[in-house]
Amino acid sequence: MTNFANWPSTYPDPSWFIHDRFGLFIHFGLFSVGARHEWFMTKEQIDPKEYQAKYFKNFNPDLFDATKWAQAAKDCGVKYMVFTTKHHEGFALWDSHLTDYKVTNTPFKRDFLAELLPAFRKVGIKIGLYHSLIDWHHPDFPIDGLHPMRNNETYQKSNELRQLKKYQDYLAGQVEELLTDYGKIDYIWFDFSYAHRDWGFAKGKGAFDWDSERLEALCLQLQPHILINDRLDLNRGVTTPEQFQPDKPFLKDGKPVLWEACQTMYGTWGYDRDNYEWKSSEMLLKMLIDTVAKNGNFLMNIGPNPRGEIDDKTALRLREIGDWMRLHQDAIIGCTKANYEAPLDCRYTQNANKLYLHLFSYPYRNLHLKGLAKDVSFIRLLNDGSEIFYRGFDKDEVITSTEAIIDPDDIVITLPVEKPPVLVPVIEITLKD
């Protein structure tokens, strides 16, 4: 197993995670009803009582069908999922015994997790649970500068009465429920720590406030195989950058870092009816490829609508990426960064003796590949399996105006003039053993 800088020897083997590469993030909750931003409760400084009265009482995803969600994910080619069990609003999407602020007390009445997780397992998708460390609804969660009532003096003064230990016990208790009552959980995704913040009247929260070492120990005790992300403020776990793509693989102290890029399809994470900042299927796919080419995982987000359905724009992107994955998943699943230099506007991924060249910008006819002259056994287009011709340096060749100049260590491949009918064409290069 690779020795990762952010993965202690006491943590379980992350091999499945590294192999699977492609995950689906699902943001769903009361904020879906608001349909404008998963943080709108705090952005608009809505009192938790008013928020509950309006959105809790009108939460009814009556068209939700777990099998349809699972099949859409399966068809897209994802290998694991991460679902929001509770976001910062504090609403539990399972039948928690520790609060009345839960899905079974809404007009929907059903335990969302009890339906969702078995459906995803049935189609072979591994299970990850997102769980917010923040809870703006809980009466003992201390008010800080992120809280919706941060500018309310009465709420600020209530910090004197709020008991952090009670909230820590509640937080641990809900994690225990999730990891005890819902079968095997492969990945737990906590969100998030901000101990560096200081608003004067309150400081941000981190490992001390969450009692993070207790949470970590609890997770590993209840599910010894479980993977944990890095947001407990313990300086370990899967690194999870969101909404940006790094320019190279993550390294720390010269060691590789286990990481996962988290990207939305548009500007926010939850269902946002009026958001028009949609990434195209091609852009999302290129992000996936780019991430794997840098030794990372790609966690692509969707936000189902308040009635429990995946909207048309999201469904289209899932289908189009799925169409590509059906033909090209070998170039993603099980792949890592390659040790060859990719041509301009291309990415390499590699799995054993298979090297995959992803053509972000399709060239005219010829493409020079550096350093491959002695290593190539066979080359083909991955989408249809058709052979691609290539040639190397020939010291006896007479170079005129129509011949390519080839360096001794390189090869030139000859591509069809017409781009293959896929979002991103992939060339599979079989290397010599």
C-alpha cells in the first residue's frame, strides 16, 4: 500500500477508494425546498424557529424513488456515493432517536436512509455518509460568526447557557446511530472545521469543539474498515478540496496525499432552481479525467429537487457522462498518474501496462508522443477498439516537406481526421511487459 502523508498506519486500507476513483455527492435536505442555496438559512439570517416552521412542515419529496436514483448513478459509472445525512441546518434524514427534527416527522414520514442505502448497495455502489459537524438548529450549539443568528444579541447572550458538552454528546450519538443502524458504511465525510476564524464575540470551531478524537475513535470502533475525510481538524484523512482543480498531484513533505476533488454541476450544492452557472458534461468529464491524471478521486455533486427527483439538466449530464464511461471506464477506474509527459491539451492515466491518452483538444491527423519509442506494443482507439497506426524515428528516412520530424525517443500516431463521436476521445496504448 502507498504510504500517504495524510493517512496514518492506524487507518484502514484505502485501496478500494484509490481504485474506484469516481463518486457521486448528493446534497438533499430542507434547503432543497428553498431551492436557492444550501446555506441560505445563514446567508439570509433566518431564525431556526422560522426556518423549521416554513421548511420542515413543507418537506415532502413524494416522487422520491431510491431505485431510480441508484440506477442513474450506476448508469453514470460512479462507484461510490456520499449522501447528506444532516447538513448545517440540523435536519436529520433518518429516523434519529435523539431529535424530533427528523424526516419521519415531516409530511414525508419515511426514513430516507433506510430506502436510499439498500438501493445503492443493490447496484454495487459503495456507501458514504456526509455528516455536518455544524448544527444551527441545536439549542446547545454555540453561536458564532457563521450562525444565522450571529447578529442577534439575544442569541449571542444565549451562549452563556449553551453547553458544548451536550452538543458533543449529541453529535457523537447521531454518528453512532448512523454507523450502527444502517449496515456497512464505507466512507464518512464530516463537514467542516474553521478554528482559524475569529469574530470577536466568538471564535471558529475545530477539533476541540467537536471532540474530534472521540468521533474518529467511534467511527473506527463501530466500522473498522471505514474511511474518514480530513475535516475533523486532526490533520489526517482524505483531503477534500472543493470547487477548484489543482495544477498537480498533492504532495506533503515529499509524500503523496490521498485526495478527492469535490465539484458541483452548477454554482451551489443543493437544488438551485434559478442557477444558470451550469458546467457542461464535457467540462465535468474533463475534471474527472484531470483529477485521476493527478492521482485523485472525483466526487461529482447533484442536488435533487424538493419532490425527490433528479431534474432534467442533471439527468442529462449523468447520462452523457455515463455514455462516455460505458466505453472508457478502463481509462478511469483503477487508474493513476502516468510517468510519461502528455502532449499539449491532453492527459495521461495509467493502469499497469495500459496507458490512456485523453485528447482534450482533438488534433489534425498526427500527434507526437514523447518517450514511448521503446515501450509500445499496440495502440487503439478505446471507444471502438480500432487500431491506430504509429511510427518512430527512422535514421534513413529522407525528410521533405511532407514528412514529420520525429525524435529518436518519440513516436507519432496517425489519427482519423474526423473526431470520434465521444465527448473526449481516448487512445489506449498497450506497453511492452
